[in-house]
Amino acid sequence: MSGQVCMVMRVNLDCPSCCRKMRRIILRMKEIEMHLIEKQHNRVSIFGRFDPADIAIRLRKKMKRRVEILDIQLPGDGLAEEMPHATDGPDQSVMQQP
């Protein structure tokens, strides 16, 4: 895939070791540039250059848990409008790479 993709998934993360395992798996995938794991909401958001279906299948196989894709934002779907710009000011929060 050539453009940046943002994907939100639902995965059952019921214990701290599940979160560690998910984080370790995501960090080993070279296509993923940034990620956010929300344990309270059982959500995982990832951002990078990848095919969403392939990543969901790989996560399902490695985690041995059901992965449900909640949202996919492709380039041109308003992704650039949601990211803060450098000219917006110094108080804007920017996601940091892991």
C-alpha cells in the first residue's frame, strides 16, 4: 500500500500480559509507524503504510484472539485534516513514535 493508513481495531485485552504481547507484536511489524493501545476500551489504533486486512489477520494469528476492525482511514479521507500542523502553535499535542 502506498499511502498512510490509520486503523482502529477492537481486541480483547483483559490482562496486562495481553497488552504487553500486543505491544511486542506491533513493535516487531515494520509497516507500523505509530500505535496506541487503549486497554480500558479494548481498542488498538495503528498508523503506517500497510494493508489493513493483512495486519488484522497477522494480529489474529499471533494473538490467538478475535480482531474486529472498527475504523479505517485511508489517505484523502480527512486524515491530514485531523493531524495537527506545525503552524498551529506550540501547544498542540502530537503523537510520538514508540
